[in-house]
Amino acid sequence: MAYLLATGQDENRTMMIAMESNGKAVAKESFRERRRVGCYLLLSFATTFLLLSVAEAGQKVLVATYSGIISPPAAEFLSEAIQRAEREDFEALIIELDTPGGLDLSMREVVKSVMGSDVPVIVYVSPSGARAASAGVFITMAAHVAAMAPGTNIGAAHPVMLGGVPPLKPGEKKEPSPLEDKVINDAAAYLKSIAQRRNRNEGWTLAAVSRSSSTTAEEAVRNRIVDLVAENLQDLLLRVDGRRIPEMNRILKTQGAGIVRLEMSRRQRWLTAITDPNVAMILMSLGAAGLFLELYNPGLILPGVVGGVSLILGFYSLHTLSANYAGILLILLGFVLFLLEIKVVSYGILTIGGAISFLLGTLILFDKSVTGGVALSWRIVSSTLLGMVGFTFLCAVLYYRASHLKSKVGSEALIGIEGITKTDLNPEGKVLVMGELWNAQSLQGLIPSESKVVVAEVRGLTLKVRRHPTTA
């Protein structure tokens, strides 16, 4: 009996040991399985995150906003935007544009950059109330995708002089000159070639250039001038998503893309501010006025410094705007004639000559073959001219008064001063003038001692005197 009990206990112990061993094996295998699943999940999360990051990095658009005339700083900014979009592999470059036009050379530089871009360029005329006129038409139509916001317009690409043209009389017809025909034909052919490249309305280009035709955003879409109308930037990204760019054999993927904005540098903003014909005229006037003040009253320093800096900045602005050197020289000649009026008594002849020279200079300052879409305000010209004439007149009056004032120092200050003879002047003797005893010579014969006299002339240390009117 005892043997059976012992045997049963051994078997139970053996079974318990076996069960315990099996449990440990099962637990160990379960841990390995959990670890394997965890590794798979971690790898899946890492792969998904990496794919999302790559996808997100490829779905970014660069946005460059520009408002103003198309000038060399503007061309530099927009060309840099295209280069950055290519370098950083953006999905597209969006140019938010609002311009009245600009220089032909700067416009062509931007168009060449857009046409040769390896990244799709979308020109978006915005916000509402903006326009793409003159040079802006060429840039908009050169884009791979052209879009406009509601309430915007495009057109009026007729080349014009920066200084404007004189108004026509009632019933008068303006006859185009051969040079104007040449400029118009060149601009029309250039815009037509751009429209052909982008498969846009070629017929409208001639009307835009020759007749300054302009159209609204909705009409531009119907006439195949631009591709679409978008309410805002997010709407634009939705509308161009999936659009195929034939030149690149590429399909845009812009829905939900990240937006990276590119701003102009401080240097570019500053250059854009002074690269304006009206600002250039104001700078030239300030420069001339500052130099006038310095020459009128040497030693003030500040007017001379401000005038010199303003004049140089005005020259830079005019050079940037491709100004005619003959026009600049005529304007400078006008300033010189204004300055001479202060020193030379010409009874206004020099001032009239300066005004005529200034006006002739502004008329021929800019060449229509390289400018367009911007205008030199005649209000600025007239106010500048009137200001210069008034300033010249004021300086001339002050100079005349100063030149006729009695000297307060030196020997000339003694002329007209009263004195008392201390000896008889017959004709020489001594006089007391301003508390000092002087050698004197009478100009009116004998003058008794203790008589009042007036100094008429100073010769070295000798005073020539006359009798005082009260004692004559």
C-alpha cells in the first residue's frame, strides 16, 4: 500500500514538472511571436512615415508675389524664384501678379526664364482688382498655366512712351510713325509666338497690342486667353490638380500641397521703390535743390550731401529705366541755368531757358521701343518744374538782398559811420571813429576840429571823410 502511494506521488510530481516545462516553452514561444509582430509593426510605421514624408516633400509649391512695374529688380526676383523652384524640386511655381506693365527688356528676361523653366510656372493675376497690363500680358501668356482671380483684367499691351504722349485735339487723328509701326509689329509678333507655344488665342494678341484691347477674367477664359478663374490660392491648387503640362509630359499634383512663400529681399524692395520714373524725377529735383543750397551758402554740408546722394540715385533710376542720355543732359542743363540765374542778373532769361530745357528733356527722356505700360506723371513734371522755378526765384532774391547789405566786418564796415574830428582837417588830420583815433583826409576842403564827419572811403589806415549833412 505504501509502495503504491509513493509511486503515485512520483508520477504526479513528474507530470507537474512536465506541465511546468511545457508552460515555459509556450510562454517563450509567445514572447518570440509578440516580438516578431512588434518588429513588423515598427517597420511598417517607419515605412509609412517615410513614404508620407517623401510624398509631402514632393507636394510643395513655391509662391512668389509681385505687385508693381516690371523693372530690373522685378525680373531679378522672378528669375530667382524660378531658379529656386528648380533647385529645390517644387511641384510648381505660382507667381501672384499685379502689374501695369514695365520695361520691354525686363519683361523679355522674365518671359525667357518662364519659357525655359524645368518646373511648371503658374501665373495667377490676383487679388481681385489686380491687372496684368502691357508687359504683364506677355508674362501671363508665357506661363504653363495662366489663371486669374474674379474682378481682374488682362490686356492693353500697346507699347507706349514712358513719358506719355500729348493729348489730341478734338477731331484730330494720330498718324502712326514708321518707328511706332515697327515697335507694334515686333511686340505683336512676340506675343503671337508665345500664344502659339502655349496653345492660346493668337487672334486676340494683335488686338491687345495694336488696339490696347483689354478683357475681364471670365471673358479671358472663354476666349482661351487664360486657362481658368480661381477664387483664391487654395481654389487654384484644387483646380490645377491633375492638369497635364504637355511641354513637360507632367501631371500636376497640387491638391493639399504645402505652400512656401518667397519674399523679395530688402535690396530688391529698395531698388523697386526707386526704380520709378516719378521717383527718379523727384530725386533729381531734390539733388539739384540740395546742391543749390550748398553753393548758395557753402559750409552747410548737409544739403550738399543729401543733394549729391539724391542726384546719384536719380541717375541710377533713370539708367535702370533705359533713359535717353540726351534727355538727361537737357534736364541737367536746365538745372545749371537755374543755378546761374542766382549768380547772374539775366532778368529771368536764364530761368526761361532752364524751364524750356527741362521740358524738352522730359519729352525725349524715354524711348518707346524699350518701355511700356508705365507713365511719367505730368503732375510730377509740372510740380517739379514750378518748384524749381520758385526755388530759383527765392534764392535769387535772397542773394540780391545779401549782396546789397552793408558789410558788418572789415574796413568796408566803416563806410557811412559818423566820427568827430580831433584836429583841423586841411586836408589831413585826426578823427575819432567808433572809439578809435584814425588818420583822416578831408574830401571837402577845411573841416574844423570837433566837427561831425562821415566816413566815405577807406584807403589802408587812412579814412576819407565828408562833412556830416547836419553840419554841411
